[in-house]
Amino acid sequence: MKRSITIAVGAAVVLAGSVVSGAAAQSPAVGGLAAPHVHFFLTPHAYRMAGSPSDERQGSPPLVDHGGPIMHKEVSYAIFWDPSQLQDGTPTQGINRKYKKLISKYFGNTNGSALFHNNVQYTSQGSVPKRTAFAQAWVDTTPFPTGHCSYSDVGSNCVTDADIQARVVADAAAHGISSSTSDMFFVFTPENEGSCFDSGCSAPAYEYYCAYHGNIPNAGGNLIYANMPFPTVKSGNNCYYAPGGKQQFPSGDVNADAVLNVTSHEQIEAITDPLLNAWYDAAGYEIGDECAWDFGSTLADGGDVDLNGQPYGLQKEASNASQNCVLAGP
């Protein structure tokens, strides 16, 4: 679909299907249209793995406060969009119970952790990002819409950003959740269900991004959300390869561990930049982008970080205070 829009993506900007680099990554609008409020977590091969042992950060650090709000208390909602079949009629098999349980447990373990304490240095408008909380999870069995997008990794089994937004708006209304910069909705889709930002698939999952976060202007406020595709796909363009670092899978479920790393990336970025006008660097990289796919040493319990005593293999996050990528805040 040919539209004159700007998509914030960290390392680059997609303009009507072409890619340009530079600080324009946070341009508010092109051609008179409001920019879609989306920031992508690029696939491993899309990042330039730079940095050094003394400063592993990518992009153009440090992160800079651009004046927008941050999330003082982030409240997570997990939406498992899981109908009985994909668009081509293939049964979904259902998002398995362990996958859902580990995701829900992760959200319950984030508050007070050393990793999330790193956020406190990124204050804005007199607010400090101090707390996280898990509200609830639910399964949405609404059928996937057909004919909205298609690409090589998944064929016709594909939803667009507009489809993801529609589910967030509908589910928030159904559960009586008002628009705010505190609540965040994570939409998890099943195996072999892909997504594209638009119907022309100028930015497809697995080939371009592993997830993204954004916001939906709604009812006088904003709904903060993240699109969380299943981390593996039949084509093999999986979202857990880690160049320059070793990713851990301590739960024994590769897909759950992989999606939790991507979830952590999106959650922490949204906390420090929910409307894409708060904390990011001169290259457009957010807190997670500067340290994307950079993991710590493996601990005895199999992860590189513990949240409330539970091991996880989560990427590091950027710290202005430490001038490096870290797993624990200042």
C-alpha cells in the first residue's frame, strides 16, 4: 500500500517501502499524515553489532530525553490471539499452556528486579519509571482476518498492524480498560502466523522485525501495545539467533525463552519511550536497541539474569550512567 508515512524503527526509517537511515527515525509526520506510532525490534541480521568491551552500545549513545512522557508504573496485559485455525485453514494447535504460563509468570516477576531498576535513570516530566505490575492475561479466539497481507515466510497467514490495533482496541473495551500511558497490551500470536506493518508488506515479521511497540490514539488518550509474533517460523527466519552473544534458554522451552527476551526488549522500551517522543539516541535507537541481542554470561541456573528467583535469558539494556550495556541498574 503506497502511503507517505514514516515508521520509527531504531536503525532506519521506512518511507513508502524504501529505507533511509539517520536521525529522521523520529520524524513526527510525512506528507501531512500523522506518523504511525510504532518502533520495531529488528531481526538479528538487521542490526550492526558494534561496540567494544568497554562500551557495547550500538547506535549513537547516549539516550536523550526528548520531553515526552515515560511510564511511571507499567501495567501489563497479555492477549493470546489464538483462534482455531490460520487463514489457510491450518489448525493452530493452540498456543501451548507452558508458553502462556511462562509469559504470565515473567510479567509477574519484573517488578523490583535489578534489570528493571536500570530504567530509573530515564526520568521525564518529573516522573520516574519505578514499578511494573501484571494485571491479567486472556485468550482471544476472534478468527484471523483473511486477505489482508501475504509474504514468503508465512503465505496468507498474516495480519497487519491495523488488525493488531483492532484487537487491542476491542479487547481493552471488552475488559473495561481505559486509555492511558500506564497500561500496555502485548498481543501474542501462534506459530506460523506472521504479520506485516501494512498490506503491502513493506516491513514483514521474521524478515525485518521480531516485534514492535507502539501506541494507538484512542478515546482522548493512548493505548500502548506490542505485536509479539511467535519466535520461530517454518522458513527458519527465527527470532533467537544472537550474533556476538550467546542467548540462553533456561526454561527448556526455546520458543517461550526466545519470546520473553523479545518481550523484555519491548516492555522496557515502552516504559522509557511509550509515545516515541521520550528517550532515544541521535540514531533513533531506544534503550533496547542500543544493546539488542547482547546477552550476559550464563549463570549456574542457566540464564543470564534472575527475576524474583526465576532464571531468564534476556538481553542487556543501555545505561547512560554506566556508559555501557547492563543487566542491573544504577
